[in-house]
Amino acid sequence: MQPLEYCRYKAAESKSSFLAGFRFLPQAKQDAVTVLYAFCRELDDVVDECSEAAVAQTTLNWWRMDLQKVFGEEMPEHPVCQALKSVAADYALPKEELDDIINGMQMDLEKARYGRFEELLRYCYCVAGVVGRLIARILGFRRPETLVYAEKMGLALQLTNIIRDVGEDARKGRIYLPTEELERFNVPARVIMQGEPNAEFAQLMAFQIARAKQAYAEALALLPAEDKKTQKVGLIMAGIYYALLKEIEADGAGNVLKYKIAIPTPRKKRIALKIWLLGLKL
């Protein structure tokens, strides 16, 4: 299997909303985003699928070494990094931003909870903000403010993921909601770990949803008018995640402890087409 073919397989296997809007891109940029997504997916799998912390750490260290080869003269060993080598060169992807994705996975190995929202922001930057910046580079931009928009939109998407996955993450022993906020809303950690939502938990989640909505609005306001066309497929992805956030809110925010809400594929396609034709309206 060729490196790009492997990346396409890895992306298709995930069945994620992440790539839904990118089918509107020219093939070369579609492939570049797919390679970036496959890189993120492989790293995420290190944390999620390695049951032994020492094994996960060793594997993550190996990925750091293979990423070095992406920017050096040697050919990387992993097919994803082999594909990433040409993508990074073609779109001038900074090594430090790709390094930060690994740093985010390192945080997952070292921390299961975050005390303050400011600590969580660093994690969100590494696993989503830099991904937004990298995608903006692939899509193309004229104004540097577009990178700030992309970073902020990455935060909005990651906050949505955290809200959606509260129950699933708890079953893995993780709580991404800041401890300080759990205390403010009188939600003991055991309520989340035991999957027993109550009125206080619902209020906590309403607060999380409101903050995520604000992040979407702030991100959209940062996008310069001259870059809206080139960044349109990123807006499609944002629109799908924003629809997911509203679906969680309508379903009852406390229910995230019980099950994981998803947007059906036909609806994703309708959202994508609408945004492609009319733009994103929150």
C-alpha cells in the first residue's frame, strides 16, 4: 500500500465529521488534508490504544524521531510521515506546529484532569488550534489574521469534542472539564465518573456549551473578508460541529454522560452544501 493510499484508508476508517467538507477541494489539497488528518489519528491512537503507559511513551518518542525525518534528508519509516514529507514541503507546514500535536498527546499521557480552564487552553491549542493553523496553510491565505481565526476555530471545535465526549472520556478515566468549574457548579468528579447526571451537571454543561458557542462567534469574526473564499471548506467543518453542539444542547446537555450524539451523514452533506452556497451563519 502506497503512503497516500494508507492515509486515505486511515481517514476513511475513522468515519469522522472532520473531513466532511473537504471533498469540495482540488484533489491535491484534499490529499494534503487527509495526510494531516491521518497523522493526527495515528498519534491519537497511541494514547487511546496503548494500555501500558510506558509502551505509549516509547511509541510517542518514536513518532517524534520519525517526524524529524519529515524535515530532514532521511526518508521517514511510517507511511503517514512519508506522505507528510512532501505535504509539509509543498505547503510550508512549520515543524513546531506538527511537534505541538505530539506535545498534546504527551499531555494526555501525563494528565487525566485539568485544574483551570487556562491549563485546558494549552491542551486545546496543541491538539486542535495548531491543526486549524495547519489546515489554513493548506487551504491558502493572504492575511496573517487568518491563522489567528483558524486557531480560534480549532479551539471551538475541540470544546465541542470535549462536551460531546464527556461520558466516553470518563469511561477512560479522564475528565477534561476543569476541576475549578466542577467545584463552582457543585459537581463532584464521581458524578461524571459514575455517569449519573443531575441538575448541577446539566448547568455545568450549559455553561460549557455557551462558552463553545462564543468561541465559534469570536473565530468567525476574526476571518478576514479576503480569505473567506479560500477558507470556505474549513467553515463547512465548523458548521457541522456547530450543528452538533446545538444538537447536544437540544437533546439535553446532561445526556452526554449516557450516550454520544452524532450528526447523520446525509445531514452533514446538507449542511456542507448549504455553507458552500451561502456561507456559515451561526
